[in-house]
Amino acid sequence: MDGAKSSTPASQLPRNRVLKTNNTTVTARYNKKVLLGLEKALRKDPEADLIGILSSSYPQQLKSSKEADSRPSTTPLPLPHHDIRSKLRTTDTATIVRQLSPELQDLLGHDDEQLSEAVIKLLDKSEVLYKSVWAASCMVFRVSDGIVAKVTVEEHLTAEYRTLPYLQEHLPHFPAPRLHGVIRIRQYGLLFSSFVSGLDLEKVWPQLDDVQKRSVSAQLDKLLVELRSLPFPPNTPLGGLEGLGCKDARRGIRISSKPILDVSQFDDFIFSGSKWASPMYTQFLRSLVPASPAKVVFTHGDIRPANIMVRQDEEGSWTVVAIIDWESSGFYPEHWECVKMTNNLTPRDEDDWYLLLPASCSPRQFPVRWLIDSIWDRNLENS
């Protein structure tokens, strides 16, 4: 996918020549609900009589829905302050940071509208898929059948919008979202990417049996082995692509202030993150680090069930269909993925996800590194 940059504020877009469907009307939502019911019935009985399944009241309810859509719209209620859309204004300047796909340009509409106005209108009629627990810090919207928009402070998106085109170029079949473009409005970034149909593993994991869990873990391991096979370009700094720097995000976010060129310098960065540990204590822990050189591999940086999308087939098997949220991705030491996978692990955890972590990135592969980091973690400023 074209990841070309544009530094010029874009106030106009090509006129839309195609009549677009509206998936947010009362009629559309009602028909989607009916369709889901039909799909559920057909999964149980592929030879079912569809006419018999449809409620006899369907024609009347469809008519009522269309009448509701035809009524003049009332003035929309103001958005609550914790809705990130309330921070955006149609008078703000919108800048294209990554080139917009034709599909997204088509969604954004007519050439007589400012880009910021078109974006805000699109978000206003979109379905909210995710809202962070922190007020107005991040939201995800489904803006069409095939495109979602993640909206947050732009600097939190930079690694992701650099990684997605990189994966598309170097691992075109890897199951990650495809970038449709990035727009900046004030300090906010809007990352548009392909919608992935499925459920996040966090919701599904508790209901899986042991065989299903091991199958998902094995699938994920195969994908991570492929990801880690990407060659680390020579003379390239570690961390996010295009010199973005190394990130250590444990509650707070700490980013390296200068280029990190090898694993030893990465260790310098990690072991500089404490105000309380004495130089002797820091030196003692560092003396335990294995002397053998560590590889640098491409790393997701936040592998957890909430960032793994799965889908169930007709036979009941679950398949990993995508890995999402690449905000912490880049080239990092080979042990870093396992450190980050267990970042939320506590002594009171009962989640067996941690017993079935993908083998290639499991702490079992890097036990000394993992244990040292676990001890050091409690001393970090942002831990």
C-alpha cells in the first residue's frame, strides 16, 4: 500500500461520483439485525425455510424503519467531554500525514467541504467499537463496512502507521490491518485501516477448551516466527521504523532520546529508567545479563489477547485472523517480546494464557533475561 507522505494541508477532496450506502440509518440497523438472525438460523440448519424464519411482522417493521429515516432530523445532542470527537472542530486545519486510499477519499465525500468537516461528519455517523478507560484518550470507530478509524494523540500512532505499510511490503500475507491513510487534526491523529471481522481473544479465551487454546497459541507462534524472520537492516537504529526510537511503555511512556544502535545500548536505556536504584544495584543486575550477543528481531511489543482477533468456523475451530494495535512495534532485542507479553502478569493472576504463551517468544526461551527484567521492573519510574 502506498505510504507516501503529504505535508500540505488538504482542504478539498475529489467529488464522489458514486451514490454511497448509509449503514447507520434505522432501516440499515434493523436489516442487519434480521440478517444476523438468519445467519444464526442457517448455521443450525442450512436447509431452513428463510420465509418461515422471517417474522410475519417484517414488512411492517421495515416500513416503520423507513418512515423513521424519512423524518426531519433533530439537532444532535452535544457530545460528552469524554468522547474524543468533542475535541475536534470543523474550523481546525486537517493535514494528510499518510496518503488516503481511494476508498477513504470516497467516504470523505465532496470537494466543496473542508477535510476537517468531512472527517468530523464521518465520525459522527460511525459506530463506536472501542473507547479507552481514560477519558477521551483513544477511540476506535467503524466508519464503513471495510474501514475503521483509530483516533488518539498522533504521537501514539506513529509507530503503527509506519509499521502497517512495512508489513504490507515485506510480509504481504501477514494478517495485520491494511493502512487506508492518516490525518492530523491539531494534536490528534486519525489512523484509518481495514476492518477485521472477528472477536478479540480476550473475550473468547475463557470459553475455549485446552485443545482450542493450544491451537490458537500454536497459530500465533507461527505468525510471530514469521514476523521475527524479517531481516534487521544494517546500520539501522533499534526501535520504531524510520528512526522513531525505542519505547518502554509501562503505564507511562519513556522514549530514547538518542539513536540506539545495538543491544548493549538498549540495555543502557532500560537500566537508566530508575530514580531509586543505586549504581551498585544496577551494576549487580547488569552483571547477570548473558554475555552471548542477542539478535534484533521485528517485534509487535504488545501481544496480549485483546490485540489478537479470532474467528470460529462452522466446525467449531478457532482461527487467528489478525494481530492489531502496532503502536509499540519495531526492531528490538529478541527477548523484548516476551518481556512485554507478561507486562500485566501479577502474582495473583489466574489466567492460563500465561501458561500457553507462543513458544518462540515464551519466557522459557529467555529465562535469565525475563527474570532480570522482572526484578528491575519494580524499580522503574513508569512501572
